Amino acid sequence: MKTNFSPASMKIVTLLPSATEIVAALVPLSQLVAVSHECDFPPGVETLPRITSSIIPAGLSAAAIDSAVSQAVQDGKAIYQVNGDLLAELKPDLIVTQGLCDVCAVNVDTVKETLVFLPDALPEGAEILSLTSQNIAGVFRDIERVGVAVNQADAARHLVAQLRDRWAKLAQSLPTQKPKVLMLEWPEPPFFGGHWVPEMVAVAGGVDVLGQPGQDSGRCTWAEIAERDPDVIVAIACGQNLAQNLALTEQLRDRPEFRALRAVQNQQVWVVDANSYFSRPGPRLVAGAELLRQILHHPQGTIAGAQQLL
């Protein structure tokens, strides 16, 4: 364990929104000295220095974003960058990054490449913690790993126990009728949700028509979607809040393949705040599963964080 600083004085840098959410649930926000450019939760993080940036320009269409990301991957370029000068100035004791998806956030390799040119950027004993959860169990495990890293192991175990209890209550009250569900992780070209998303569908009382628990999200075709014939489509465009997701999904109305789907014709398309409840592997995934239960089985009235596409 580190010996050159006290737990209360630990300086922490988080390089992805889910890490920020987890850390902020366990320690005072004042210990966070910098966050990623995408961090927006909990309230207060918007005032913290931004230490990452993206090479993808803002304002692109869904298809253009996919094209730009695909080209960057093909060219071997990192989509996200770390401000090495700021990192060296802050000298954090802990950096929390991820090793799951190069498209979603700064990965651990980018951090290490940045540090190659900054050998004195981190104090002695500093730690780089990479989160790698691919399913709900992994998310809970990563919360506990962060708890150990920030000297709040007991608080992390308590948080995970609460989340497990809420998850178990959903699993113990599964409806008899289970609609077929497409979790649309990107609209153009269409992607289905993977990793923890199929587990969220199952515990919410649905059957995921394309995603498999713990497996990657994947590209699909409108023909494949039509063949699976989902009862409900839930738009969870990665990295998008409710308003952004709604704007992207509205653009699909121009596609005859989309309009021909039974779920669309039956007005069973829902748009959600993916950033808060589905995209980020943190504590609010449980709230996302609870929200999904409402969509699938109790859709009457207003559902916070969701909107029906009419």
C-alpha cells in the first residue's frame, strides 16, 4: 500500500465518466483533481479541469461519427488524448482509466504512452488502475477495486451490497410475458448493445434479440433486425444523453427499413438517457435496469430518463 500520502490527501484523476462516478460515490469530490472531457456526473464535476480530449469533431451525424472512428482505428490512431502537461502539473497519486473499449474512452495504453515522455509526472507509489468490466458482476467488482485503491474498501462493499440487493429484487419479480427487445446502441449503421446490456434486458423482464451477456456490442443490419422482429426497440446510443439520443433516433424515420419494423409501427420505440443509465459501467446501471422494467412492463405515464418515439 502507498506510504507517501494519507488517504484524505490522495489526488485522483479519472479518465472516463464511469470512473468519476464510482470515485465520487466513495470519496469527497475535492480529491478529484481532473476528469475526462465527457464527465458530467455527479453535479460539481463540471467545474473540474478536463484532462482528456477527442480527435472526433463535434456536431457530426451518426454515420459520420462511425466513419471517423472506423478510420482512426484503421489508421492506428488513438481516438482520445491525455493532456500530459496538466498531468505532470497535478502529479496525481491515482489515475483511473479503462481497458475495455478504445472507442469509449482513454485506455491504459494511451496513459502509458503519455507517461513515456513524462517520467517524473507521477509521484513515487502512484497507481494506474484500469477498469475492465464486461458484465454486471465485473462492474460490481470494479467498484470494489476502486474502493481498495482510494482506501474506502468498506464503503465500496456497502455500495455494492445495496446495488446487488436492488438487482436481486428485480430478478425475484420477473414477469411471465417477456417481450423481445432490441437495444440499439448506435443508429447509423445499426449496432446492438453488448457487455452488461443483455443482462439488464433479462433482469428487466425482456429477451435480447441480438446481444449476448458479456460479449461485445456489434454491428448488425436492418435485415437482421427485421428477422429478429423485436417487440420493443430501446435506443441507447453510446455516449449520448436523452436529448442527443432522441435527435439521432429521429433521423431514422427517413429509413424505410426502420419504418417497416413492427416495433416502430406499433410505436414501441423508446429513447433513453444512455449516458446516465446504460453506456457507463457504474452504479447507475442498476437504475437503468429499473428504468427498463418500467419501459417493458409499466410504460404508462412519464418515465424519468426515457421518452417514447411517437
